[in-house]
Amino acid sequence: MPLMRTAALLFLMLLALPSRLLAQSLDALTPAEAARGEQLAAVLQVSGVTLITDVRIADFVVGFEDRTVDGSGEVIVQLDVPPDALLGPYTVEVDAEAGALTAPALFSVVRRPRFTSVTPAELPRGARSTVVLQGEDLEALTSASVTPGGLAMTSAWAPDPNRIAFAVAVGETAALGDQIGRAHV
């Protein structure tokens, strides 16, 4: 009788083995996007993986530190995105001791605006002025604001890749000194 129990237990373990192998997955890469020319550290979440031997994303330079424990955990990924990388989603590939895993569209290269200048740099109280932002990939902007109070962006012209202009109204009691502008993508 003990022999039959041992055989039954072995049979159940063999049945469970393929499902354990199928449970391997790449669950998330955070942050999941970067702009061209950026260097970043990201966290890759994995399940069902005990030892990682390589991580690849396109032709990018990728370094990693495997922190998986008991078949799941995280991998710290150091990633250099080339300045000429194509925009859009990329497949993340991981070579693990138990086989290769791929996750399409787990990582994306996006446009991220970069500002090089603001003209004019000073605005007088009680005036309406046109402020021009110069930079790169400015067409990715969706909104902008100025803080603290006393300034209001009253309109904006559609951006081109290198320039966007705003009409800014400055109140008579606006605070003197530098103001902070925020742009959102």
C-alpha cells in the first residue's frame, strides 16, 4: 500500500510540473516607458522564475540584477535608450534557467518634451504677453499651467516639434520673482 501512495504522489508531482513551468511570466516593467536618449533603472516583476541569465530589450544596452527568490520577485534593470530609438512598444525578453520568456509591449519609447529656452524671461505686472517655449518634441504637450497665482495662461497656439506659444496675463498684484511653469504630456 505505501508503494501505491508513493507512486500516486509521484504521478501527481509529474502532472503539476508542466503547470508550474507554464506559470512563468513577466508581469510588469516599471517605469514602463522612457524617452530617447534616457538612462533609467526599472523594476521587472517576474513569476515562476528561479534564475535569470539575460534580459534583452531590442538593441538597447541592458544590465540587470536578479533578485528573484523562490520562483518570483523582481529584477533591477539598468537600461540605456539610444537617441535614435524608434517610438512605440518593445518586446522584453528574459532568458531564465527554465527557458526563455517574452512579453510584447511591456516597454515603450515615447516622446518627452525638453525645454531649451523661454522668451521673454521677464513679464511686467498688469500686462498680457506672448511667451514662447523652445525645445524638442513639444508636440507631445497636452496642457500647461503657471503657479503660483496672479498669472493665467489665456490661450495657446498648437505646438510644432520645436516651439509653442502662450498668451499669459499677469495680474497687477502678481508676486514678484520667478514663477514655476508646468507642462503635461
